[in-house]
Amino acid sequence: MESAASCSGLLREKAMYFEVEERLPFSPEGEGAHVWLYVQKTDINTDWLAQEIARFAGVSPVAVGYAGLKDRHAVTSQWFSVNLQGLAEPDWQAFETPQIKILQVVRHSKKLKRGALAGNRFRLRLTGITGDRALWENNLQTIAEHGVPNYFAEQRFGHHGNNLRKAQSWFAEGIEPKKRQQRSMIISAARSWLFNLVLAERIRQGNWNQLLTGDVMLLAGTRASYFVAENTDAILQQRLKERDIHPTGPLWGKGDAVSKADALLLEQATLAEWQDWQQQLEKLGLTQERRALRVFPQQFNWQFINDDSLLLEFELGPGSYATAVLRELADIRDMSQKTSATTAGLAQ
């Protein structure tokens, strides 16, 4: 969006200006050995909180589950599960602090696993906004109608890209991380980086939200229902326009490339210099997957507050980032970052 940089604002001037509510795809059963906690945390890291919950309950850290990491510099509400098989349940109110609130306690028969999400609800307040109000409105309407590039955000790659440097050390020099969790984070960062490269090239070519011959199309509302577009006929174009299907990019792994024709040629050319990373990811036994190139914020609402603030509310599916929306809206400075990184422009 060429006009995005003409508008600017501040994100997370206060933690309360970045709110996230996690949504589950099902409701806990109400009975079972696992206690599920819906916790509101402020300025707290998800993994650290999981360890504190384990310590408080007197269980091993592996007995605590959560669906995904949430922003630290924010007010976030998310689910944790605790396996209390054969153990007495502690007084959860005693676990609360000014930064930790237990919103709900319920039983379930299974552990909460990573990725078990329906999505997240965001409530963001941008402050210190500048730029013409009509331009802001135009950008907001464009996002609502056309969606945004579904890139992986910077936090996926670690502080100052450390996870990518570790991936290079591992793949090129054989310096393999010892801890399982660190291995997983580095692998995810590497796959995400290759996806972002393909997405950035399609943004550069102006076809990130268009149909190419051989594109692997994802059926809307699903996470793995794909088909290859053998052509770009009017029927497929209409389905694309109606958001029934979305073009995808690769999450690298073993097996033959799924894309064909023009889409395959684009992906091969873009990743030609990254064959070492591709080969290493294949050796690790990862299955080749796909991810939508575009995402549409759902229940997207906004309200200007006074002359210098904008309140945004929207929902995103699992694996999509609020910053993907913000970077297409304006030049946003994240006040939780020590650097002056912005969110406007293409995927980096």
C-alpha cells in the first residue's frame, strides 16, 4: 500500500493498548485430570508463566500445556492446561498477582497442545497518529476489502534475527542446538524465512493476492485443504475474489514441490540461493506444507479517538500476526522495541 508510509503512529505506548484474547476451537469438557486455566497476563512472557504455573502446582514443566506464545508487552488472555493426575488442586487465587489474573478454571480430559487455536481477538490502540484522516480511512477500507500479506512477523526470527543466524550455523557449519525447544524454534524460523522470501517476491511482482497458473490454492476456513490451479479461468478468479480460495506459499520440507507451472518457477527462482537450507529442512524429516499468502482480518472495526488515537479491533486465525495488518495501514513505531523498527512496507 503506497500511501501507508504517509500515515504514522505509535504502538504499545502502554501495555494496555495492546490486548489479545485467545480463542479455542472447542470448549473444555468440564471434567478430567487436566485443569485448564484462562489467564490474563500483563507484561509477562508465556513460557515463563507456564514454568511458574508448574512450580506453583508442584508438577513438571512438561505437565503444563499452552496453545501458543503471546506477546509479552501486552495484556493477553490465554489458556494453559495443568496435568494434576493424582494430585490435589491448589488454590489458584493464591497464584494471582497484579500482573496475573485467573479468569476461568475448568477441567478437561486432555493436555492443551501447541497450535490448538481457533484464532486471536485483538484490541489495539495506536497513539500519536499523524496523517490525513481521509488517507487513514482509505487504508483501513483497503485492508478490509483486500486483506494483507500473511507474512511471519519479526518475533518469529528471534531478537535481532538470532534464530536465523543459529539456523545458518546449524545448516552450514553443523552447530546443532542441544535443547529440543531451541531446535524447534530455529526450524520454524528457517521455514518462515523461506516463506517470507516467496511472499516478498510476489508482493514485488504485484501478484501476492492474484492467481498464477500452478498455484496451490487453500480452501478458505481450512488449514490443509489444497488443490493446484491448473489454469486461471473465470471460475477460479471469481472464487478468489469471493475469498473462497487463497494462493499459498511453501513451508519447506521433504517431498516433491506441490506447486506447478508459473507458481513453481517463481518459487524456485526466489529460493535458488537457499538450497542448502531447503536440503537441511528435508533431511530433518519435515513434511512440505503450504500457508496462505493473504489474510483478511475478521470483524474488523475501527474508531478514531480525539485527534491523535485510533482504536482497532479484529480477529485473525492461528499463525497470523497483528503486525501484518498494521504494516499495511501506516508507518508504526513499536514502543516496546529499543530499535526504531517500523511495520510499513513489504515483508523483509
